[in-house]
Amino acid sequence: MAPSIDDVSIGGEMIRLGQFLKFSGLIDSGGDAKEAIIDGFVSVNGEEERRRGRQLHDGDLVSYEGRTARVRP
């Protein structure tokens, strides 16, 4: 069975990874997002991502602790 993916509308064309983690509810706070990214626990489109400022666009998949959210405008 495939994992569920939540679509999260960001209300624009682009959002940064750290912001998206909080906005989507994958992580509760900015501090937690920073630590999770630096420690290599976050992936974007299936690849580990360690840049908190990474720009995300429509269709990007962000995963953390077995949960995945898709960026939507």
C-alpha cells in the first residue's frame, strides 16, 4: 500500500523548505524544522535535503518521519 500524500496549498508560487515544514504541519516549530533539516531527516522529491532555504514549487514532495506533503499553489 502506498503512503498517503497530503496536498498543501501555499497560496503562491514558491515557499522555502523550513517554512513549508511548519505550514504543512509536518513539524511544529521553526527550531524543530531547522534541526530536522540539518540532521538530514527531511527529503524533497525522495532525496535528502539539508538546505532550510531550498525553494519548493508546485508538485514537490516533502517527507519527514514517514509523512509526505505535496506543494500546491
